[in-house]
Amino acid sequence: MVFRDSLKRSKTKVDGSEYDSPVVAGLQPPASYKHNLRVSQGDWDLLAYIVLANKTNTKHVGQGLLDPEVRTLTFGYIGLNGKKPIIVARSGENHDGQASDNSLLPGLNDDMALNILARSSRSDYPNISCLNKKFRSLIGSGYLYKLRRQLGIREDWVYLACNMMPWKAFDPMRQKWMRLPRIPCDDCFTCADKESLAVGTELLVFGRELSGFAIWMYSLITHDWSRCPVMNLPRCLFGSSSLGEIAIVAGGSDKNGNVLKSAELYNSELGTWQTLPDMNFPRKLCSGFFMDGKFYVIGGMSSHTDCLSCGEEYNMQTRSWRRIENMYPGCNAGGTFHPAMRSPPLVAVVNNQLYSADQATNEVKKYDKVNNSWSVVKTLPVRADWNNGWGLAFKACGNSLLVIGAGGRGSGDNGVIVLHSWNPEDGSSNGAEWSVLAVKERAGAFVYNCAVMGC
């Protein structure tokens, strides 16, 4: 199937086509992407009714309901394209009584059908794959996710594991929680500390099994767990981040506890690890992020006692590292506990702007790239100092910052996890407050792992 942007017409209203469709309610474009789509609501209605009419079981669809609305949509499509599409009402038969063609959506060329399907919410993909073998093969191939990446279409889902809740996915748009299958790992991996990273359509969970370091991978395509190839130099306590289908892991500790300065790049399309040039300094308990197309590592410790305030920037074009002095001075801030007891820096990047959640002051800070300095912009909705930053997630989700932690500002003994969101464009400390995106009961008061997958 050849990709081609074939939907370039403007939105046109069809007179007299006011109706309420139960099918369209379940097949909608992502709300956050409507402003940059070139597909009118009529296109979505057309797709919904083509899919409905093409289903094998149509006994629950009243012919009196289907025909007038399909006829209205068809006339609207004539006005947009100058020709009438063929709409299948029964299996193997079209409205003209002739045999249907073998295209993905009868009456539409495959390029146009793929563009429409790519722009639909990925929450609908499991249902679409149940229509027939052709749709199941398309969804299972992962092609639509590659096409979405080319079109710049992205939906962020939150993947979360808490002390009383195994891995679950949360769809902010649909406000829907989904349980992931259990990882088929040994008891050692289940009980050990883990790190997570979302890259492409994969969720990687790093940990230790009895045999050594292991990586389990959850695939959005297969909806199942499988083993991921281990790194060339397996490690833990590293800094990491992803950009599209690639991710970079830097620093950390090896199986003997040695602090590393090596880095590796993971390609989720190929399933391979590539060794990158070493950083200038070894570091563990650090954090990584992408900003302006470059990968950064900040914070952490160069030994069991020495804390690092500098950061490092990796340029993927020149394959070189650049040291940035005092990029994260927070590690030298005073406190009751030793720096080794604090969590890695809680950082997130929204629209190429870096933010951090201070574990000591419970404040959100904004990084100034020009002056290499930080300024306070907001107070956190939960306490980060409760456990030195551990048990709290601070992530970017679309255009917003996401803080996930125990309910209220106390220790969270009630076992409720609250997802708070705030869009920095709405203003700073005097602007909009944090909004509650979701509440999950009986999850526990401690967030073990969290990753945001955008695809």
C-alpha cells in the first residue's frame, strides 16, 4: 500500500444532513487533533457508515435507518469529489446491486481509506480489527502507527504500575483504564526494582531476574509481553528517553555496581541496541530527556558519594557529548537525607521546554536555556518530599505536565492515586490551577513505574 496524502479538500456542510449516529459516537478523530486535520466530520460519518454497512452481521441495523442516511452522505460526497462512492450495504453486494470491489473500504481507494483510519483514535483500532480479516491484518501489521507518525498524529496514553496495581494503561481522551496482561517473568523480576521506557509502540520494563538483567517488552500491536534483546552492556539506575521509534539509555550501574559512562541507542523498528560514544563522566541515578532534537542527561551521582550538578548534551548528528556546568544544581540543595537517597531528577519536556519537580521544595521549576538557570512557576499538587521524590511520577502528556501521586497532600494511606494535569501555556503561578485528570482507587499510594506512550 502506497502512502499518499489524498485528503486535501475543505470542509463542506451538506444541507439537510442533521442526524445523530450511534456509530459515529464510537468512531471519532482524537479531540486534541481536530484543529490540524484535513478531514471533515462528513468523512468520519461516511467511514462510520461504510464500516457499519460492510459488517457481516447487519441484522440489528434497520434498513429504514441505513438507506436515507447513506444516501444523504453519498450526495454530500458527490459535492466534495464529483463522483459517487460505492457503499456496501450487504456482504458481497453494493447499492447498485453489483459485486463489491476488493479495496479496503469499498468505494474508496486504499490511500484515502488509510488516511481516514490513521486519523481515527487508536482506541478504536481493536474494534476495527474485529470487522474482518483485512482490517485485522492491517491493524496487526502496525502500518497505521507508522502512517500516523508520518502525518504527525499522536495520542498520549499513560502506562502505570503502583504498589497495589499491576500495569494498566490510561487513555486521557476516553477517560478509560485498560489492564495489561501480567508479565510472564520470574518472581525475582516481579519483586525487584524496575525502570520503564515507552518507545514507538513498545513499553520496555527493565529489571533483574535470577539469571541477570532482563527487559520485558509490551507491544501495542500484539497486546502481549515478550522478551526484548538486552543491552550490549546491561545496567540499571540509568537515564533514558525516547524520540519517535528510538530511545537512548545512558549511564547507570552494571551488575557489579560500577558506575557507567557508556550509552546505547535502541531502535524499536529493528529491535536492536547500538553502542554510542561515552559520556564525559560516569553517572547513575540520573535522568534523560530529548529537547530540540538532542538528548540530555542531568543529575545523578558519579560514585556512591559524589553528586553531579552538571548535565551532558548528546548531538546525534555529530555523535558527540557536550558538558553543561550547573545544569541541575538541585542535587546540591540542603536536606536531611543523603543525595543517594533521593530519586533521580523529576523532569519533563513540553513543547521543547524543560520542567522539573523539586523533591525538596514541592515546586515546579522551568529551565532557561539561554541563561542556564531555573525559576519557580508553580507549586506541585502533591508532596514530592514525602519520600524524597520516590513514588511520584512527573511526565509530559501532550501539551500538559502530568503529576501522578497519592491522593491529597498527605502520605496517601487511602490507596488512591490521582492524575493531575496542567498546561504551562495557561499561565504560571497566577494562572490556571492543576486539574484532576483521573482518580484511580485501590491502586496504592506509591507509583512504582510510569511511562507515556505517544503514537
